[in-house]
Amino acid sequence: MGTFRSVTEDERATHQRIKDHVWGDGGVPDPDETVPRALGERWAYVEDGRFRSICALLEIDVRLAGAWRTIGGIRGFVTPPEHRGQGYGRRLLRAAVAEFADRGLPYAVLWPASIDYYRERGWGLVHTETAYAFPPEAMADPGPAGRFERVGPDDFGRLEAVWEADASDYELALRRTERWWRERVLDDAWAYTWTPDGDDEPAGYVVYRLDRDAETLTVEELATRSERARRQLLGFLERHAPQADRVEWACPRERRLLREAADPDAVEASVEPGASGYVVDVPTGIETLPAERGPAEAVTMEVTDPLAPSNDGQFRVEPDLTCRRLEPGATIDEPGLVVDSAVLAQLYVGTLSIETAAARENVTATDDAVAALSGTFGARDVYVSDFF
């Protein structure tokens, strides 16, 4: 029987070599290379003294259910090739969500290498991104106004207010720590703010990287507090025509650029998958919701979950959002909602509304249950803002 446990200091190099085998540059890892500091806690599923599958666990603050809340995150999930096909990956995921449940976390997210792999294991895709590609001159120049200023990691505090105003529109957008700003957003990147005339604080900013060999500018982030700031920052990209032939930008809930560009025909757009989510513990998740999202009347909900036995069963959700598991044979009535954990993950954050899920037959639901849960599982804009 294997165990899921945190990695000791002496085991960090082994953990890193397994990770680099899949996510590194493809070469054989150098055993003498310094082990980098990990983002998150290094964990492993260990059997007979060997790492059968590994990952890193994170606790991240995100916008969820009307407040900033702490949820779980999984990254760097790897099963070495010699141990694949033996169920170790599923065991690690099951143990990881159990660890999150023990910590009282209501929800978890990850960036899937395979959407289908995680969907079969109970995770639901919670958002998509629009991937744009265009020549810089395709953007309209709004004319000179305000001032642009280059900023660096030490200036992250000037960007936070803009970011949180922009991110507040999205469920699952991250609330960043100083380390996250410095190491994940602004390290080795170009960043500029735009400030209106007469103001002291920026109204928007753009973070990007330049690949001079490929003559490509990649927008990592564009955040604004006003439409004017958006126009100025998009126009700022046009100034990079001497350095780049192509701009790439992946962003949420974005369709406007095809209408706003000076040359819409030059803009390519495609839809790409985003992150996947999972309700760690059904009662904890339901009871975390704000009071105003309580169902209009009590609903019995039946959940199927391939990872967490404690989530696999029937639950009674009361108007005050009290949620309790029903023991087999103790069902109060027939379930009004039958849902798998992948779809529940989408309903919980608002990727799907209960009405849409019922209409698409993603769930089995009575008309009364749909009406009762309309305010509980409504549609919202969802975006896990940071890749990890």
C-alpha cells in the first residue's frame, strides 16, 4: 500500500528530476544541478520507497462566491513512464483532494495537460481563453494622451489596485502575493503602466515578453480600470512594429478585438481551453456560498464522484445552505438533481448555470429543482487568471 506524503529536504532532487523528465527541456537532468525553489509544496505518492507519482500542492487565494477565499491548486503532476498505466496517477489525485479536504478547502484547480484525463477523474473545465494573433499595426492608435511608464518587480504595488479591480469581475481570479508578482508576473518581462493626465495612479498596465528571434511580442497580461486605458494600451502595442511582426495575446471573455482593431481582417482568433476545477468536499463547498445564494427550497442532490468516496452519494441542501450527506436508505425524497463531479465543479463557479446544464442534459433535474437552484448555480464569468 502506498502513501501520499510531503517530500523531505533530502528527496527534493529526486522529485525535481522526475518533474524535469516531463516538463523540462527534454535532456537528461544533471544530478549536480542546484534544485530550484518550488512553487508550492512538493508531494509524492510513494510505494516501496519509490516515487510512483509526484505533484506540488498550493494554497491560493481567489475570488470565489463574492469574497477572496483560499482554495487548493495542483501543479507539476507527473507519473514516471515506468509507473504509468498502473493507477498511480489516480491514487495521487484522490489523495491530493483528500489532503485539501482535511485542510477545509472548498475547491481546487489545475491546468490540465489532457482535459479528458481529468474529466474522467471528476474535474471539469471551468473556462476558455481567446487566443489572438495580429501584426502590431492592426491596432488603432488612439492618439497621444496621458503617460506611459516602464515599471519593474519593485513596482508591483502600483499594479495591485488595477489588477484587483480588473480581476474582481471573474470567479477564480488569483489574489497575488508579493512573491507571485515578482517571480511569476514581472520577472524577466517588459511592463508599462498608463496614467491619465492629472492623475497619480495608473489606470492600466501591460506586461509582455519579446522574442526577437521569432519577432513576436507575447502579451502576458493587460489589465485596466477604464475603457480609455484599454484603448491606450492596445495602441501602445502598435508602437512595437519595428521590433515584432506578430503579437500574441490570450485573454478571457474577449471578443471585442475583432470589432475594435484598425484592421480586423489581420486579427486571428481561436478559442483555447483553460483550467479545470473540482469541488473538494460537497458540504464544505455548499456551505461556503454566501447566504443569498441559498436555494428557494430544500433540494436533494445526488453526486457521482470517481475520486472522493465522501462526495459520492446524496446530499440535502437546505435554503440556509446547510448541506448534509444522506446515509444510504435515508433518502428524504427522490433526488431533484443528479450530477457528476465534473459538472458540479462548473455549476459551483458559474461556468454553467443550472438552467443551461439542464437544457443541455448535462444533469438530470426536475423543474422544481432547477427553479429552486437558480440563484445557487447561476452563470458567472470565470477565469483562473494565472498559469501555474
